Amino acid sequence: MSTDLPYITTGVRVRQVRKHLRLAQQSLADRLGVSRSYLGDIERGRCAPSSAFLSVFTSMTDASADWVMTGEGAMWRGEAGRPVAPDLAAAPDGDDQRVKVLLDLLGRLDPRARDAILSDAISRATMAEQVDDLRRAVLDLDAKRRA
């Protein structure tokens, strides 16, 4: 499929995948580790998606990279036009099963994308731990001040 405006058609297909998965722009942007405005610019054809974005996007959504870039072939990598990625929200209750689903999803990413996601997750966990420590310290100081 040839076109004079490849970024626009690629962006339209990114939007189609997002809408098919019933995700808001902000929700998908958060999952991909990009800003909502960047995702919006891609969807509107204002900028070309980076190769890193496409790699993470197709891995996380199970959209076919060929289809996203060219419009040719099936929309999904799975059979019968359906995504093959496990749905974390649909995983049975229990942390062990959710961890297995997350590990499966991470295993599908290219190493650079996986490392970036893991690095970000570790950084966020460290910040959350620091916030909890700070919150406890503030509560302790407040309790001492009141006593």
C-alpha cells in the first residue's frame, strides 16, 4: 500500500489498535512509557513513530508490525484476527499467576524495550518506597509535635 502520507496512515492504524483494545490514549501511553501528547501526535500523523515505540507497541498489543506500518496482512499476530497476548486483568486471582503473565509479556519484548521497562519499574518502586519512608517520618514528627 503506497501513500504520500505514511505517518498519517500508520498513526490511524495505531489508533485503530488502541480503540479495538478499548484503551484511552493516556492509558496506552502510560503502558508504553510515552507521553499522551506523543501518542496523539503519532495517531494524528504529526510525527513518525520511532522504531522503539513500534517494537513496544506491537509487543504489548500483539498488533502485526507489518499491518501497523503498511496496512497489509492481518491486524493481529494471533490466529483468526485476534490478539494473542495474555490479558493481565483477566488473569485468575493470585499474585503468582499475574507474575507469570507479566513475565510472559516481558519475554515477548525486544531486549532494549524490556530493559527500559524493567529499569523504569525499579526506579518507580524505589521512589514509592522513599515516599512511604517520608510519609512515615512526617507522621512520626506530627505525632511527636502533638505529644
